[in-house]
Amino acid sequence: MRRGFAACPAAATTTTLALASALAGSVAAQITVASPNAADDAPVGLSVIWSVPGRRLHGEISAWAIDAFSTDGKLVAIGDGGGVRILRARDGVFVRKVWPGFSDETVYSIAVSKSGDVAVGRVGKVELQPADERRESARYDCTGACGPVSSVAFSPDGALLAFQGARGLPERRLGLGSVNVVDVRTGAAVAQLDASAARARVGFSADGRKLLAAIVTPFDDLERFGVRAWRIADWRVTSNVPGTNAIGRSHGALPGTEFAAAFEHDGNVELRNLTTGAALWSAPLVTPIDAKTSAGKIRLRLVEIAPTGRFVLSYEAPEASVTAGAPAGTLVIRNAADGAVEALYDERDISALAIAPDGKTFVYTTGSGQTRTVLARVPL
């Protein structure tokens, strides 16, 4: 297949798929909208809707970022060492900047409700910045000691906020760790759910009736990394999937498979049915086009399963570059049914990925040089 293009360009129709620097000055000064023609440094063949600049990094510095769509897909949040910017998804227009009341700059996770409330995961707590400036910001602590809150999620209606922190091996062995759920409108704790995770992951079902979280189940000396689901009406456990002995990088639902997860294994990206542990498919990681300038094996840097399970989006890159700066890697779109590659786009140092709830677009942020965030169409 041709790099930078979808496998079937004619099929690139609108198939509907259902899943922080100083304080900002004036809103007008923050508005940055770029047309596809203005994105000259975008990967060849990528259908760019908008591209906005971020921080300027010097030398060989490579920075992290977090991207997230609001639950209705109308907003995009971009979190980095300068805070959290909120943009309109349709055109990249700046909406506001969130600078929660913390001294440590690190943002571990972000979630945005359909009303524009922003939740930021910190060490041991979540900070909530309401869209309505008449409401006060709030802080919600983990129950008991916990590490970085690396996963936060709003319910579809924005009424509930769930969060989970990652726990170390000794704590997991003791069964420590939980998912906290709060009522955004009242600030009251709604539930504390037993779920210890090595790699935190929380999410609400599209209908808002269930909550999903990562869960570690110890079996003697072998841990199983699975998922647990609760019915929100009464917080009863509806599913308790032990999973596999490898930590999933992304969880999602596929047609015919309630719980699936993406993994890296022996140079491949794998999709597994967590209920049975069976591999649905395994495909080799993609070698970048300038492989001669890279060093080390190719790694699965980032991966996301589309909300309705139509495709898997990943960023695959070598461990290092023999030239200055971060290594170049490849954005890969694979069919979630069989792992077939649908499209490839060469890009350097992507540090964040997110897929819109309707699956029509995705967003990513680069982490070196003049960083930028790009929103592009899914060519399926």
C-alpha cells in the first residue's frame, strides 16, 4: 500500500462511527486556526482539518502531552507543561485555558464534559474547572493514598466524574486501589469501587448505564490485568474479566466482543478478547520510512481503539534516532476486525493521540521542535 494514503481512497466517505506557559491573555490573541493548505508540515496524504502551534522546544528536548475530546466531541483539550487549552473541535478556535491551582506542572490525565467542565488528574487527586465561571473550582482526593491519577472520565450527561490512580506492585498485592465517583453538581462522593490497577483506565458506556475500569487480579505469582464493570443504577458488578498476563494499552468494545484491549508483544501490535484472553489478531509494527536514521526496535508508543470498535489508531516508532532529535515514526490506522492496515502517515515524535466519539476524526500532538496539535479526518 502507499504510505500516506488510505488503502481504499474511494471509501473515504463519512462512515458514521459511535467512542498549560503563562495565563492566557485575551481570547482573540489565543485564536489560531490553520487550514489544511497551511499545514505544510503535515504528513503526506493526511486530510487535515486544522493545525495549531503549541510550545517551542529547543535542541533535543522532547515533551509529553495529553489530548482528549469532550464526551460530545465538540471540544478538544490539549494538556502539557503549560496547562490545558480548550479548542473547538470543528475549527480549532481557542475557547479558554485551564490553569488549575497546583505548583507541580504535571498533568496526568484530562477529561472534558459536554458542558465544557474540565477534570485534570494530578498526584492523589483530581482538579475540576467548571465551564461556568460562576461555579467554584473543586478538588477531589483519592480514597486512601494513591499515585498519579492517570485516568479520568465524565459520564455522557456530565453529571458524574470517575477517576482511578495507578498503583505499584506491592499495593496491588495488598489489594489497595479504587475508583472514585463524584457528583459534579453537588461535589458529593457517589461511590468508591474496588479496583486496583497497574495502568489506570476508566470509562462510561455510551448510554451512561455502566462504568468500566482496569482491574488487577492476583493469581499466586502471576497477575492478570483485566477489567471490571459496574451498573451505575446500584453500583453492582456486572462483569469481572480477569484478562491476560500483559497490561493492556487501550480498552474498548468491538462487535461481538464486550471487552478488548490492544497490546505490544514481540514486535507486534495485538488485539485480544479480554473475556477469553484469545488473540483476535496480531500484526507487525510498522518500520518508518527513514529506517536508516533510526536505532533500536520499533515500539508501540501510543494506541487507541475507536469508540465503536471500527479501527485501531497507533503511533509506532523506533527507540532512538541516529540523527539529532526524536525518531520519526508512523501513524497507523488498522481495521479492528482483522488488523489490516488501512492507512499510514509518517510523523515525528507524536506524544498524544485521541479519537473523536463518532470516530470520524482524530487528534494528535507532536512533542519536539515547534510542537503542534493536528485534527484530521479518518479515511474510512
